[in-house]
Amino acid sequence: MQIKTSGIVLHSIKHTDSSSIITVYTRQFGRVSYMVHGVNKKKSICRAAFLQPLSMVEMDVFHIPGKDIQRIKDMRMDYQFTGIPFNPIKNSLALFLSEVLFRALRQTEPDENLFMFLENSIQQLDCCEEGIANFHLIFLIKMSRYLGFEPSLEEENEKYFDLMNGVFLRDKPLHVHFLQSETTTNFILLLQTDYSNMHKLILTRDERTNLLKGLVEYYRLHIAEFHALHSLEVLQSLFD
């Protein structure tokens, strides 16, 4: 069945000397792997620019339900980046977030609300001028809602955040997966922040690092096979 779909490029890996397999989160089908041939060759449907992390593309695809690797007939840019490829910080954030999405979005079922959130977030990253250093933290918090483990705000005035159960507590839990009180205070501030006012959230390097470590652990605890992120060290060194 041939169909047109929008998609967000999450990952690309070379398959042979002349072909690559790309993983795309699509509006119609959820996560899908596609084979592409001759990237950047004269008659190729795929240009290297299409495979940048978080590229938003429009595709004509042949979709066969149950098939592991699908085929693309045609591919076009759906949104032209003006900031991400030309800003080292934004580019590093895009690389980090694409790896998070590649590891977190394992399901093949489509989710229109999640797709719209991702579209909006990527455009916000591409265009934002202030508060860029907080962007990935807000993204991770907000995406947890669509993945089913959004932090509970019922007891947000408590001292500790329990990463395992997603709740705030007055006393330390009986396990090691929790945020210390100072990080919990910043976590609450983060929950109250969005892309429009992220420049107002002032954090030190150590505070931001502790929040990021906590959020990555939170994802690891709630998503099966959420392995170590290779881009995390690069991202942390960038903000250092």
C-alpha cells in the first residue's frame, strides 16, 4: 500500500556501501525502519540533509503491515531548519534528543498527540533564542506525559522526588532512586516551566547536571531496555 506520511528522523545506520537503514517516527504508523539507497547520489530520493537528527520529512512510502523494513518511494523536507544545523548547542541537543527518542519510542503504534508534541518541540528548539540550556530538561519532563509516567503533582511541596514511583515524598524512600532535596526543589521549578519562559529558569552547571542525571534515570526506570545514552557525555561537556 502506497501512502504519504510525515515523519521525524531518529537514527541512521549504514547497511551496505550503497544503502542505509533509517528509523523514523511517523504520523501514520509510529516508529518504522526504512531502507534507503545511494544517499546523496544524483538520482537518490534521499539527501544527507534529510538524515540530520530530528529532521522533519514528508515521505511517499510503500507500507506492508508486519514487515520489519519498509520502502520509501520519495522523500522531501517537511520543515526547513534555520537554527539547529548552524548552532553547535542546538545541534548537540538535537543529537541527544534523537537518541532519547530512538531508545524511548519502541512502539510501532501511531500517537497523534505525541507526534504533534514532537513537531512543536523541534520547531521550538530550531527557533528559540534564550534559555537553550534548559530545553532538553523541559522536553524530557513534558514527553513523560505521552509515555505514561508523568510525575504526580499531588504532593509537590514535599522534600524528595521518588524516581521509581513518580511521586513526591516527605521522607526519603527505602530505595536509592530518588532526588535529593535541593534537586527536588529545582525539579519542581522545572515542572512549572515551559518553552516560552525557560529563559527565566536560572540554574548552575551542577544543578542542571543533577537534574539531567535524575531525568535520565527516571526514563531508565520506566522504559524497558532504555540503555546508556552515548550522547550524554558530549552534551554535559558542552555545557561545562
